[in-house]
Amino acid sequence: MKNTLLAVLSGLLLGLSWPTYGFPLLLFFGFIPLLLAEHNVRTNRFSKTQVFGLAYLTFFIWNLIASWWIYNSTVLGMCIAVFVNSLLMAIVFLIYHIIAKRTTFTLSTLFLACFWMGFEYFHLQWQVSWPWLNLGNGFASFTSWIQWYEFTGTFGGTLWVWIVNISIFKSILAFLASKDKKILYRSGIRNGLIILIPILISIIILKTYKEEGTNIEVVILQPNINPYTEKYNTTDDRVATLLTSLTNTVITKNTDFIIAPETVFADNTRLQRFDRSIAKKQTLKILENYPKANFLGGISLYDRFKDPSRVHKQTNKIRENDFYDDYNSSFFVRSDGSSELYHKSKLVVGIENFPYQSVLKPILGDAMIDLGGTVAKKTTQDDREVFFNNDNIGVGPLICYESVYGEFATGYIRNNADFLAIITNDAWWGNTQGHKQHLAYAKLRAIETRRSIARSANTGISAIINQTGTITKKLGYEKKGALVGTLKTNDKITFYVRAGNYLARVAIFLCVFIFLFAITRRRTKNI
């Protein structure tokens, strides 16, 4: 019973630390009860099954508290996200338990921190990608603490969390062994400094950071179209009229970019006919009297064909020799009539991407995790597209889920994006923590890349975010309207943009080394 209560406590601490209603200080203590429970099990020589059960209980509670809101979109999606992610986290902890039985405290806890970072890195790469609960994301509502993410990315936050948890855990074990209160006093000072010093460094960076670059005026559109009752029953003609009306309320002769949300034009335009589409024609009308302005928005596109040689793993089959590629795209139109497209490349598991089809499709058939959008597999592109206006100012268009991926976003910066635009449709989750967390994660991308962000969300929250991750202007949830404001461009490259998730790659190397060392030696008694 004691170990079960410890596991529950860990789950509650982790859950209540999460954005946007949580307090991230709890992350520094969240794993300690579970580590103590695992140590009790290991000391009393109970089974691996018990460790796995305790870990699963902790991570299930955390996942449920932090991501229950997926339920508003789909019960099945929420169940899979919560149950499967908890399972993966529990497996990570179980492997730590196995290694801890075979090596020293220092090596085993180093392995745990590195293995967890490797797990988070893996979660950013594979086809069932769900990095929403990567630990570094937990500070998204407290950006004054993490300005140094421009050097480390979110993995710096993950490492910070594990260093403190392991340090406190070691002190508790030492105290339980000796009952010497001086251990607790020293631990309090040491771990207090480990927490406070990075925060102080961050505050200094924040106070001394100067935004440099060109001021540009952006108009952000928020049409507030209900995705369940209106979106796919509203024609592109009506959407175009609405966007024109919203734009005209705020646009000025100084407007540089007009930004509309993900798949705002949802009539499934044929790819080859985009130049004749309502989306392009109407945006050109909007730009007619504003030659300085450019339009960026979201559109659903498809390409139907009969040639089997063009079929690839993301192609959808209608019948024999009848195929189509489906795209969730952003389009960019200049006032001179030229245009470009970018196809979303980080896909929502299940609804936009059926992972590991050769294995799962015979088992699941056509069942999908409906997290919003359409039921077809989406076709992606390899490169991060940057759209440039006639003044050579580049905008990197991140579509919805793509904004959760830090290293992915750096690809736009390396392709010379001067600022980022996030176009999204968060309305699938209703008025829950889902869209608030998604907005908070956008602030992390601003810090990592030191790029301002213009965020257009169908139902909100649309916002302008500066280079320090501070929201300077926003339009609230479920409000129809347009937001006009100024942001600064930037052409400087941060260390994180250059190096990417280097901390995770180093952690994986250390993890493999410790694992091989542990399984090839005799068991060592440790504290």
C-alpha cells in the first residue's frame, strides 16, 4: 500500500506541474516518490511486475491529468494516447529497474536520465510520435525560467528536471540510512541552487535581450468556424467572403503579411488547379489595393492519378489504378500573383498518418485515431519551405502539430526564415487545456530560434509572440475577428538552431554505453 501511495503521489505531482494550469516547480519533485517506491521493491526483492505496475500507475495519472482533453475530439484517441504513452513510460522505468539491480546508484540513475531523454528523442522521430509530455515542455508557461533554451532546446529542461530529482532522491536515501539531518540541510541548499541558478541566468538573459531586426506589420485572421458543425459544410466562397470582411476591418497600407488558419479553405482543391482556385483568386482580390501585403493561409489539396508508378507509402487508393495524394497545405500569395505551397510534414498520428501499416492495418483495418482533420493519409514534403515577400523577408509556415517539434522548426531558420507563422485549428478539443497548451508550446519555439511568431488559430487563441516567448497581443478563444500588430524579424542563428537536439544524442550514447556495461558485469550491491 505504501508503494502504491508513493506512485499515486508521483502521478499527481507530475500532472499538477503541467501547463497551463500547473506549476512547473513540482516537476523537480515529481519522480522522487516513484523512485523511492522502486527502491523499496528492489530492496525487498519483489518482482519486476510490481515495479512495472507502480510505474504504469504513476504515468497513467500524469497522462490523464495532462491530456484528458483529447476526449473532446475522440474517446478512442484519448484512450490510445493515455494508455499507450503510459505503457511506453512504464517500460522505460522498468528497464531502469533492471539496470539498477546490476550496477551502482550513480550509473543507474545516470542511465535513467539518459534513457528518458532517449525515449523523448525517439518520441520525436517515430511514426507514433506523441512528444506532448516531453519534460522540457513543462516550463512553457514560465518562459522567464528557460531563456537558455536558445542553447539547449527543451532537452535542457528535461535534463534539469532529472538532475534535481535524482539529487534529492540520493539525499533522501542517505538520510534514511544515517538519520543525519545535516544531509537534508546540505541537500536543501544544493538543490535549491540547482533550481535557482538556471532561473537567475534565464532572468538575466531576458532582461538584457534586445530584439533587433525590421519591424513588419501582420494581420492575423481568426474566422471562428466550428469544425464539427460548420467547417466542412461551409464553401470556399463563403470562407473567402468572411476572410475578406475580417481583413478589411484592420488592414493598412503598411501591412506586410496577412495570415489565416490551417485548412481555412477546406473544399479539397485539386493541386494542379490551385492557380484557378477560389483561395488564390480571392486572396489576390484582398491584396489588390495593398501591393505591399502578402497572404499566407491553409488549404486542403489533393492530386488524383492513375499511374501506379507514382504510388508511394502515403498514397490513398480508391480502386484499381485510381489513386490520390491528400495534402494539408499552406499557400503563399504575393500581390503580383506569384504563389507557393508547403505541405504539412509532421502528421497527427492516426488521422493524417496510419503508422506501420504493414503491421497494424491487418489488425485494425481502417480504424483511425480521429484527432481532427480528414480520414485520408496525408502526403508530406522533405524540406522546410520558407516563403519570401518581395523585400526578401522570409516566413516559415508551421502547420498545427508541427509547432510541437523544436528541432523540426529549426529547419525553417536554416532556410533563412526571418520569423515564423503557426497556422492551426485547435477547435477539435473544445475550450480545454488542449489549445492553451498548444499556444504555450509555441513560446518555446520563439525562445529556441529567437524568432517572433504570428499565430493564426481558427477559433483561437491567435497571438503575436516576440523573440523572448512573450505574448504581446492576442485574440481570445471563440472570438471572430482580426488581430493587427507589429513584430520584429531576425536573421541571427542560435546555438540550438545550429546544433539541434545534441543533448539527446549525447544521452543516447551514454545510455547505450551504461546498458552494455551493466549487462556484462556481475550485480553490484548499491544503496
